[in-house]
Amino acid sequence: MENQLATLILAATGAVVQWAFKKFPMFSTWYQRQTKNGLWAVLFVFLVSLGYFGLACTPLAANLGINLACTVGGAVELGYAFVIILISQQTTYVIFGSK
């Protein structure tokens, strides 16, 4: 990541997603019924990442403030972001408990 603020935002995103899966009734009820909770959280982040990269490859990217290049380098940068989000998600999962 190019700057620390972006890294902090990504980490916060992962934490908020996991927190929503655990604490908001609309998400929590569905999430708790799943047998592979962690896999669903990872899949959600992966799909959002793919969508973000897809938007970076469109003319809408500038209008949406997406500064990710639609290149192999951009995909690698997004891969780093994906890992940061997963780390913050799993940390939040441990902090709030698995049940």
C-alpha cells in the first residue's frame, strides 16, 4: 500500500465486516447458521475485492475515486489489501469470540 492511511482504512474495513457478521441481527442470524463461517467471511471480502478491481478497469473509476491501476501491479496491490482485510477480520473474530 502506498500510504499508512490506506492500510488503516483496509484494516478497519475487515474489522467492520466481521463485526457486522457477529453483532448485527440481520447478518448475524444468517452467519451463525452457516457451518463454515470463516469461509463465508473470506468469500465476501474476495468478492468485494474482485468488484473493486473490476470497477478500476472501467471509466467509472475516476468518478468513484478509485486509484487502483487496472494492471498486474494493481492486482498485486489489491492482493496485499485482501491480506490486510483478512488479518483484521480474523483478529476481530477472536476479540468478539467465535460464538
